[in-house]
Amino acid sequence: MQLYHHPYSLDSQKVRLALEEYNIDYTSYHVNPLTGKNMESSFFRMNPSARLPVFQNGSHIIFNTIEIIQEVDEWMHKIQDWNPKIFTLSHIPERYRLFVSKFIRRVVIARMAESPNLASIYHLKLRDAYETEDKLKDPDVLKQNEECLIRLLDEVEMQLSNSAYLAGEHFTMADATLIPVLARIMLLNLEHEYIFIRPKVAEYWKTMKQRPSYRKVIGRYFTGWRKYKILSKTIFFLCIRSVLKKY
């Protein structure tokens, strides 16, 4: 079994946490979307959405996060309804965000030229990139996205007042889908605004960070200088490729 993912991909984190909790053996392949590796024709043929993660077991390929986890409940759908991409991009300095966005668009255009038979699908990704930029300019979209997150965290706070975990007294896949959301908030240095003002969520978050699965999937990349290692390498890579015009 192979999993194509990236350490900073929120959906990838959800799936990897589930695999680690169940002690399922799999081969890990890193695919960096910031450098356009998910736009390579070999990956694109396997997954035309170009989204991460992708789980492959022989000829069976799945790229829907909830289907990969194979555990559907109310909490997982609530968490999945929130769009972390809009939230994340809206909290990144505009000049960095636009630099990466421009690079990705050029990667897509280059891949279209290399694989004309996939041009129509690549075009959809190009359109999606422009639509995302338009959404980030719309204050109503940003407000709705933040309100969705706040509602989710408020409901989690209420639930944790009655149980140790999200779906009861034992860790479930609902927790595996929530942990990356809290980790994303931490990565953006917004813990005080969204986590610490909710005592039960803050206590839960402290407990979750002690789990072996968290340490292996997320903690090893988010602790101290490691928090910036992948981002620094990616930015350096993008700068060199942009200067050389190699997309």
C-alpha cells in the first residue's frame, strides 16, 4: 500500500494519523504541492484532482479523505465542511502567497504543454487557482470561513465538557480528523485566538500532542526549528526554479 502525501497537507495528516493509530503498514511518498509535484503528468493521471493525499492499494486508488479513513460519522463531516485552504492562505502575507500562486500557475501551463492529452483537466486546475485568488479578495468569503471554524471549535468545546474525546471516552477517527485542524492553527501561530480561549479544547490539544501518532505524523515537523525547515527548503527551491524559469 502506498500513500502519496505531504507533511503540511491537512488532509494528509488526517489519513496518516488514522493509519498510525491502526498500525497499518504503508509506503510513504512525499509530494510537495507548493513546488507543483502534484501536477506531474504521472501523478495527474492517477489523480486528476491533484489533491493530496492519494492512497493506492494495487490497482485500487482512493483520493477522498473520508473514504481513505473508512470511518464516517457526524463529527468527521462537520470538520471536513470547513475549508482550511482559504483560512491558511488568508493568514499568509500576500506577497508570499502571490509568489507561490504565480509559480503554480506557470507549472500547470508547462505541464499542459508537455501533456496535451491532459490539457483540459490541467485547465480546470488553472481555473481553480484563479477562483481561489478571487475568493481571497472577497471579505464575505473570508468571514464565512472564519465563522465556520469558530462554530466548529465552539461545538468541540461543548462536547469536550461532557467527554474526554470528540466522540466519547475513547480516541476515534473523529479525533484523527480534528487534530490536524488544531495543528494548522498552531502552525499559523493563532493558538491564543482560537485554541487557548477555549479551556477544554486547550486541554484536549495538550493531551493529543502526547499521542505517538501525533508525534510521528505532525510533531516531528512542527517542533522548534523543524517547523520552518520544510517551508525554508520549499521557498529556496521556488526561488531557484523561478530565476532559472524551470517549471
